[in-house]
Amino acid sequence: MEWELWRRDDDGAVEWLFIPVDYADRPDLLGDADWQLDWTVEAPGWNAACTARNEYLGWEPYRPMLRDDGTPYPEDESYQGP
């Protein structure tokens, strides 16, 4: 699955939008705003995509929510969009 990282600058504040390419509400989210495509990544699900996104942006490592046994929630591994 391909994910896109969109960016817009609003009066000096940077906004980010991270969504799958085929997300049904994608046109509504991008709307008429001045979003610019910043980066794309292939990842099987939300956790992998967010891990790659944080590395790309130089942010601290992404930490998924974990179950009591320390493993990621399966639904997050295959999550298809916001």
C-alpha cells in the first residue's frame, strides 16, 4: 500500500496530512487548501507507514499502541486510513 505525506504552511505553521493513496475521503481531506505532496512510502499498514514517516521527518521513533503482551494490535498493522 502506498501512503502520502502532504504539507501546507499556514501563516508560518506547518500542517501535515498522512494518508493512504486510495483512501476514499482523500479528496475531501485535501479540499481546496494549498497542500503540497512532500513524500510517499510503500508500507503494509499504519504502524510500518508511521515508522517510515517519523524516520523521514527526523522525528522520534514511532511507538504504536501495544497490547498487554507487548505486541501491536493486529488492526493497526493492517489499518487502511484515518
